[in-house]
Amino acid sequence: MDTHKGLIEYDEAYKSTTDFMKHDNDESVEPLTTSIFRDSTRTQSVPELLTLDENHGLLDELYAPRCNKLDLYNQEEIEYLYEPEPPSNIESFEFKDGKLIFNASTGGVSEVANFCINEIKKHDIYDLDTNSRKAGKIELSIINSLGEQHIKKIPVEDYYKLGDIVRASYPECIVYSPKSRLFYNYLAKTYLDDKKEAGTIYTGKGGWKKIDKNWTYVCTNENFRESDRYLYKDRKSAQNFLKCFDHAIQKDKIKAILLLYLLWAHTSKLWKEISDIASPQAVLWLVGFTNSGKSTIAKALSGTLYEDPTIALMQFEGTEAAIDALLKDNQEQLICIDDFYPTYGEKKNDFNNKVNHLIRIVGDGQLKAKCTQNSKLEKGRQYYGGVIVTGESIDIQNQSSLTRCIIVSLTETDIRKDKNLSKLSNSPKIVNSFITEWINWLEDNQDTLNKYIKKSHDKYFDKATNSDNIARQNTLSLSFHILADLVERFMENTFDIHPPFITNLHHELDLILDEQRIHQKQLSPSEICKNVLIEAIELGQIIVAHSKEDFIRSKEANAYIEICDDEEYIVITHTAFKSSFITYAKTEGKALLFASIKQHLVKDGLMKNASDIRGNRFSVNRLATNPKRPWVVHIKKSILGPAYSNEF
């Protein structure tokens, strides 16, 4: 057996097909023109590389490089034993004294490398965005000559490049060049004999996915980034969350709506997939002055499935496009948009548009439509999840948007600034653990969830629909009560003890929903019309004459009082009536639909119906102004309310 020093080049029989060789810096160089084997007239026999498909009848999971292309290292001189004609029948490899040794059947021994594979795990890859399996990844535990361990994760197709990959990361790890073919066989043998199936790595966007006929809340874990989700299962920690949550918030009604909304944000897609009953889609607004604790509690509950919860946090100054991106990339969990504040002047309309944009996405569960590069509508623009918005005041412009909101007003004492709030803020894992218990309960009970939802729907349907609310508000109320039923079941099945407010969850929820009716009334068509008329009268925009005769003779009057069928009406010129709405909308920043409000007033019997959209023609020519016979509308004087109505 000959002993050599230095780098051994390919034999002439293989030299003609050699493209390159690699140095430490991986730069390509010209191949050597002469062999440096001691006797280059001899053809060196090289062991055949094991391929997984032909030699072993397995799937060709690994890309096996061509046998005549070796990865060479430009290394310092090393001493090794060289077997001129190693047999193709490989007997064994062993790691001894910091060296990977090949033991041939003839008794020959060759040093192959100065590191070995201690453990090899194969992970399957499942792409959640396309619902398909992809080429897997291999996780390797490498032991170097000093006994140190390194962990490396690589794609399956790069497995035969392991020598290069390890050397690039850990320069002390070397494959001895002439034995690189033996190293390939070592890789194949290790993969076939020692590989362990290590489960599935999920890529894409996490959340509720249907896998093998079951719904599962999947956490993406390909790279273990801060933006990857994780579930922290620890029931003791979840119980601790309930304790801190209960003590940090004073009022039970605020506890109820915050807890329900937190759990709803992580349930929305599953609900829609398993049931055809409407779900509680709405934006949750926390409104209160500085130091009320609104931002602290909102941030503590948001984004807790991330290692870095601030990923799910945004200031309201962001653009509509930024809001779209935040919602699209962080679905099926709770997001916080902080520091909402109404603006004035030129930015008012822009800000109002942004508010409406956000409310429509969350309330309707649909992101703004987009086209692909091929001018086709982009798929997957649904939105699932929940958004908490915080601010010192709220200024929603129309009733339609308001029906897609839950507004909670906070005083300075509603949130305790104590150790419990601090723990919620600084320990997102305890919030995560509670959500994890909820998700696990949903997974375990998914076969009966639809039955629970339908049963609760029938239970609360009459109560919700008999209300004088508008239809959408009734639907929101009904769906939150259904959710409250599910949460009660979850608490009973999961925790031995739970806070007292859970027992009165429906009562506390009703208190919050009653407050929403007050907010709705403030933007009802009759309330808006009342405010418009009172402001216009006080500003002198509408001047009311006491009788029809006074109106005919007056130059300034554009309205008068008339009694018809024992009912008092304010008769106003259509021009003055419409101008009053325009002025009010600009002053208050409201998005008012004048035609829609008139329709509601007619429907509610507060305004006389007319064949023309402008009302009716005044029946007599006016004496002192033009037009002589203006279009007029008839509004019941009672719309102004008893206090103001008596002034006329």
C-alpha cells in the first residue's frame, strides 16, 4: 500500500470529463493537464456511487452527482493511506480518533474525512398556500474531529453537496479529495440506513387548514423566524392568563367583549368553513383618554402567536396599502391598529376614507380586489381575523360602517395598571397558551361544532330578530351570543375553575350590545336629519316663516310651518334642505348619502312621499323672490324633538 502526501488529481481515464475543481474560495480554475498519480499509465478503479433508485429500489429523492465529477479541496498537505483499487463492495464506515474511516473487505483502510454524520432527520415539506407537498429538507447533526457538534438543515437535493456545504460553514471539516467518491457512498449508506422521518415542515401562511379531512390550525415553522407562528401548550399558563386578565380589567362587560373578540379572531375561518350561519365580523374600537390603558391591553392581546408580537401592530397613520398588507399577511389572529385620532382640514377626507376602508375589509371579510400581471382577479382576497383599533375618540361617518363596529368606551379606572396588566404585556406566552387551549378544543370538537352553532342560533334567534335594531346589528348580536355559548362550553371542558364573569357572559355581552344601539341611533337617518335641521336653523341657513302667507311675501324665508291632517310639518325648499346636508357633512366630516336619508325618512313616516326626487312644486307664486314656485319637501316638525319643536 503506497503512502502519498498532497492533493491527488484524477486519473487520465476520468480527466477528459472533468470540468472543474474547487478551491477553498470556490473559484473555478483550469483543470490540471497532467496526472499526478505516481503511475499514470494505470487506470485507477473507483468505487461505484450508490444511487437510490437503481441500486436500492427507492424513490430518487437525492440528486446523485455523476461519478466522474468529484468535489476537490485545495487543502494543506495531509497524510493518508491510499488503496489503488478499492473494491466496489463497501463493507463499513466508522468514526475513529476524529477520522471517518472506510474499512474495505480486503482489509484495506482509507481515511475519508475528519467529520461524520451523527444523526440525520428528514422533514417533509407541505406548502399551505398551494396545498401540496414539496421536496423535503434534511436536518443533520455533524461531529467534527474535536467531538464538537454542528446542526445543519439543507434541502434534500443538496445532500450530495454536503462536503462543500459543511466546509463553507465549518472550515475545519474536510473531505479528503481522493476519497470523495467514498464520501458519496458514505452519504448514500447513511441516508438509507440511518435516516429518521422527522415529521412535516409547513410553509406559507399559517392558520386553519384542512389536512387529511380534518381542520387543523397549522403553524409555519420552515425557518423558525419571528414571523412564524407557534402554539404554546401549557394549561397552567393558560389558567394564569385568566387570573391576570380577570384582575387587570375592572368591568365584567369589558372583560366579556375582549375575551370573546380575542377568541373569535382565531376562529373566523373555521366558523365560515363549517357553518353557513353568519359570524361576528366587526372591528373592535377601544376609545378612551390618555392613560386609560386601552393601548396596553390591546397590544397585550395582539400578535401573541408570533415570537415577535409587534409584527401584528401598526399605527393608524399607515396608508391604505399598508393596512391591506398588514391584514393580508397576518390573518386568523388578532391585530392591533393603535393611536386612531380624527383629523381636521385637508386630511379629514383622506382619514375618513381610510377608516371606512378598514371597517369594510374586517366587517365584510373581503380585501380590496386586485389584478394579477395577466389582468386576472387575484384569488384568495378573503380576510379572516380580528382588528382592535385604539384612540381617544371615534368619528365614524355613516351608519353602514357603524354596524360593522363594536365600540367600547374606557375610563381611567377601567384598566388597572398593576402587576397583572404588566404580566399580560410582558409575557405573550401566557396569552398564547390560552389561545392554544382554545384552538385545541376547536380541533377536538370540530365534528360537533356546527351542531353547537345551529343549536345556539335557534336559541337566540327570536331575541335578536325581535329587536328594533337594523338587520346587520341584529346579526352581529346573534352571532356574538352563539360565540359566547361556545366559549362557555370550552371553559367548562378545559378549566377546573374560571372567573365569575364567564358565568354571566351573555348578560355582560348584552350590556355592550345595548351601548351599540345608542351609537347606532346617533347615526340613524332621523337623528342625522334632526341635527342637520337644528344646525341649519341656528346658523341662519334655514329661515322658517310662521305661515305659508309669510313665506310667500318674505324675501329671506326658505321654510314655513304648515298643519296637514292634524300634523305639523316644516316645509323647506329642496335647495335649502340639500345645502344644509352638504354644509353639515363638510363641517362634521360625515359621509352622508342625501338620497338614502330621504328614503329612510319617507319609510319611517317622517317625510311626505313625492313623485319627484326634489319633492313637490310650491302651489302659489311667491311675490318677492325667485324661483316663484320652488320645489319643497315636507318634514314632520316632531323630528326636531319636543324641546326644540316648541320654539316654533
